Amino acid sequence: TGQNVLGADRNPNAEFNTTDETWEWTAKVSGVYQFPALVMVSAQFEHSSGRPFAREVLFRGGRTIPSLAMNVEPVGTRRLPNVNQLDIRAEKNFTVHGQQKLGLRMNIFNALNTNTVLSLSRRSGPNFLLPQEIMPPRIAEFSVSYTF
């Protein structure tokens, strides 16, 4: 009663190689340029560090604890690849009648079509380091708006 601490495993193994003392970084650069005929193009590039992780092993065979998954390396011994993403947008607005406007837009997400691994299997065994999730592919989106 009156505790503000979340309950967790209360054994020495729960804290073995779990401290994350790594640094993460991210940088974004964006810009807009208006071409003749009022065509506007913008781009945003983002670079971020890959997530740190440690190899994990599943131990089995104990009576009190039949199986236990533990990190066998400090967190940060391994790191996912850095992520680079470029998104581009082009837009053109037309005056239709008086104050009425028609807008055409095209967005391209992941314009470089990178396939960076975002998560992988950390547990030792036949699937160790196999990708579980990769960055979504290049996607183009077209939209139209009408303002009156």
C-alpha cells in the first residue's frame, strides 16, 4: 500500500545487462522552393540512429524457474542500422472562379526507397538477427482540394 513503484521481477537476473546507457540522435532538414507558375516543391530529410539492443538467450531446465530469457550482452553492444528517410511534396493551386481554388498535390514518402531494418530477432538461435520489420516502400499519394 502506498507504493509508487511498479512491480517487476524480484530476482538478480531481472537486472542483468538491462541498463541502456546509449545515446540516440536525430536530425531533420527541410526546405521549400516555389518554381515559376507557382509550383511549390518541398522536401524533408530525416536521419536517426538505429535502436540499440543486446543478444538474448532462452535458458531452460530449472525447477523453480523452468525457462528464463536473459540478455547475454550489455544493451548497446549491437545497434540497428541508422534510418534515412526523404519525403517530397509538389503542389499547384489554380484559381477557378473569383475566390474559388483548385489544389493538386503529390506526396512521395520514402523517396529514396530505402529498406532499412526497423526490428529484428534478438534471441540466439536459428532466427537470430533475422529482420522482423523493414521500412515501408516508396509510396506516392495524390490529392485534390477545392476551396470555395
